[in-house]
Amino acid sequence: MTTPRDDVQVHFHVAGMADTNLLPRLLDHFCLRDIVPERVSAERQGDEMRVTIAVRRDACPEWEMVARKLGQIFVVRSVLASVADQADEADDAAELQVAAVG
């Protein structure tokens, strides 16, 4: 049995419509689970927003379900979630891509 490391993070990369509801709706899924993200970044590119939310994997063991829930938000176009080890900055094999149904 392996123990979770503190430096392993899950990164949620979200592409969505540039809408005032995008960021609050994304962050609400973490608030409901009492998770404070390690980092949040957002950038507008025309009519699209690119958002990255990083959380510790041990704080969000149900990260695959969270990625699916984020993909169900009506202003979200796609979600890519990956597990990254901060020690070597390499992505783990665990990766999930969710295409939003729009």
C-alpha cells in the first residue's frame, strides 16, 4: 500500500465560454467538498476562457468524478484532468479528458 504524497497535485484544465458564471461555477464544486485549491489561473482568449485549477490529490481523492462534474457545466467546452508530481513536474499516467455536452 502506498501513501499519498503531499506534492502530488491534480490539475484541472478547463476551456469554456468567456462568461461571468464560468469561474464561480467551477470553484463551487471545490467549495462543496471543502477543498481550497493550491492554485487557480484564468486567461481570456477572445470568446473563450482557459482555466487551470490545481488541488492536492490527497484533498480530492474523487478527482475523476469532479472532472466529470466540471464538464457538465453548461458554459464548459472541455476538461482535462491530470495528476502531476511536483517533484519532477512530470504528469502521472492518471489522466482524464471530459468533453462537455453542449
